[in-house]
Amino acid sequence: MRPTAKDLAEAAGVSLATVDRVLNERPNVSPKAAKRVAEAIERIGFVRNPAAVALARNKTYRFRFVLPTSGDQYLAELIARVGEAKEALRADATEVEAARIPMSDPHHVAKYLSAIDSEALDGVAVMAPESPQVRDALVRLVERGVKVVQFLSGQERLERADYVGVDNFAAGATAGKIAGRFVAARPGKIMVVAETMMALDSIQRRLGFDSVINSQFPHLESLPSLETYADEKRADLIIRRTLEHNPDILAVYVLSAEARVPLTAIWNAQEARPLTVIAHERTPFSEQALMDERIDAVIAQDPGHAVRSALRIMRARSDHRELLASQERLRIEILLKENLRMD
């Protein structure tokens, strides 16, 4: 039988309460006692059983996804996957919820994060744009003992927080490779469309895309990024003007997660001009566009995998367990009409 906490207390010559405080990183433990417990752990081969501890304490884990209020089909997919996880984990003493807040004002986001009570939540997965205010609020959240996951987009990687999402530089580079191969030897331009270039994931995707186009396809020119701000009228106007003023555009790369608005504007304006179109994220809209051959390829990350990964990470951090890194690595998926399965 493997050693218990009681065995560990006897081996270290301390009380069971002291062992509990050391294992759960609680205050009021002398350095000497902590050292004796650590040495005893190595000596007797003690392995902490988080499930047994949670059961003994009747502990309920509480995790929250903080998501934007504005969004389209991909955001709806994420919310649906959070709902599925909530139901699946209910019997595992785990409460999962989603909160949606406006993300346009970083001060508002920081204020919301600063108000989170570490006694009320064990972990938070945050999908927010890059800003110094939000980054600082996340750091303070970590310092208060809340496990933080930077979810799909957002800040520079924080030292004591985890990240769930694909490598966005690699995702952009993949889009560049596909666009270059599909266009082949024809010289021309590529129109790049984003919701906003203030988002770190958009910046990284653009850098990855340009790195491949510039180094491997010098006969192609990537135009400056167009920003739609999710506004349909603005998207129609700037995309129509760009296509009119650049008759040699051969391809379009929509690098934001929500592609419905810019792609609809492109199709309304392109008339009979054939364009290679690359977009991100699998949604009902992008699936149908692939089937209709209005999109050539979709670069995706599985929203269900992302949600489940964030929850596993927050649970593991709460239990002071090591992560299985290979399980949490989100892969870049390339969807074509030929490999799309309509489940």
C-alpha cells in the first residue's frame, strides 16, 4: 500500500495539520517543518492523491471561462462546448460556468478580473485582447491564488499562467504555404483581412503568413491588413474598394476567428473574379463555404479540445499535479472540402 498523509506526518515528525498545510501550500509553516516534510516525501515515496483529498474534504472545484460579448459563430461554438463540459463534470464535483463581458475597454476587463474572489473560484480561463491593463490584472489574479489560463488569444505569455491554443505564428505560416501553393506561379497580390490587428493572435498570424510569402513566394505581394472591427458596413466598403483598386488580387487570407462578415463582403464584391480563399476556424458557415467551394481551406483548432484542455489544466494546477503536455497541445487542423466530415 502506498504511504498515506498520516504515514508522512509520522515520518517527518510533524502533525497531520502541518502536512496538510505543506501539501496545499498554505501559510504558517516554518521552513524547518516544510523541509522535514519534503525530505520525508522523498524518503517514503509519498504520492499525493488529489481525488481522495477532494473527496475527504467534500471539495467542489469552481472554474469560469471569461469570454467576449461580441462574436459570431465561433464564439457560439465555444459557449456550446463549455455547456457540454458543465454537464459532463457535474458528477465530478466540478462547477463550470461562462461569463461574457465587453472586451473593447481594457480598463473594464481589468476591473472585472480584479473583482474576482479567490475564495469563490479555483480557476479562470480568459479570452481577452492584449493590453497592459489586462496583463497586469491577470498577474494579480495569479498572485491571489487563482489558476489562470490564457485562452486561445490574448496576452504575452505570463510566467505563472498557462496557455491553451495553437501556435498562431505557425497557423499563419500554414496559411501562407497553402495560399502560395494554390496560387502557384501567377504573380499578383493577396488581400489580408482581420477583425482587428490589436489582438496578439492576429499579429502573430500575420507575421507567420508574411514570413512564408516573402521567403518562398516572392512573386506574391501581401497587402496591408484590412480591419473590419466586426462591422458589416465597414467590411463591405473597405473590401469593395480594395478589390476595385487592385485588379491583380489573386487570394484572400481572413486571419480572424470570425470569418462570416468579411467573406460575405468579399463574395458580394468579387463578381466573377476567381480568388483563392483561406480562413480560420470551423463553424457552420465555413463548413458550408468549403462544401460550396467558396473557401479553399480552413485552418482550425478544435473548440471542444480547447475547453477540455483548459479545464484539465485548471484542475491539475488546483491539485498541484504535473500536466501531461502532449495531451494539452492543440494541433493545427487543415480542412478542405475533400476531408471535411459533416458530423
